[in-house]
Amino acid sequence: MAIARIRRAMFARHANPWSAWSRWASTPLVLLPVWTRRRSHTMLVALWLALNPIIFPKVSDERPWSTRAMLGEELWISSRPKDGAAALSVATSMIAVLALVEARRHRAGPAAVATAAQMVLTLVYWQQMVRYLERHR
């Protein structure tokens, strides 16, 4: 299946800790184009988020926590169970939307708090993905 091969190729590189952690650290960047309302910012952030999962080399060591989280996510995406991780993903997405709404309103404090909550929940999700990998591999 072509989609599965594309997903495997992407995750082979996104599982690199540099990719995983730099993408996580880039979470606040998503607010920039909404805050500034500049198309150029939208293009730059979109470009970075599109390139991030593929610009780093493939992993050779699967021991790092972030690598195991990304590999667990790849496995989880393939089966899409209706579990706590799915609910957490929905909650995290809702908080991300709240952060975007607050950025649109130029409310820095609430946008920052929502973004911080999103980032914390992402780490909780990653831990769930590590556990998923350990149980299903």
C-alpha cells in the first residue's frame, strides 16, 4: 500500500529525536501567523512543519524515549484504536484551537497558557505511545 510506505518513510526520519523534539518545541510557532495575520508567516511555519518530519536522518538507535514515542505513534496510527490516547488527542486538539482563538484575539497570556497545556498533553500522549509500542511490538 502506497500510504503505508509513505508513512513508514516519514516516521523513519521523524523518529529521530532531533525531529521529534524540534517539532514539539515548534508548537508555539503555530500561533505566529494567527497573531500577526501575515501570509508570509503562514508559509514559513507551514514549510517548517512540512519539512521537519523528513529532513532529519533515519534513526539507527531506537532507545531514545522520543524515538520510541514516534514509533509507537506510527503503530498506533496504523490500527487507530479507540482508547485513552484517542481521547487525549482530541482534548489536545481542542486546547490547540483555544490557543489559536486566543492568539487571534491578541490575548498573549491565555494563548501561552493554552499552548503550554497543549505541549504538556503532547508529552503525556508520547508516553502513551511509548507504552503502546511496548505492548504491541
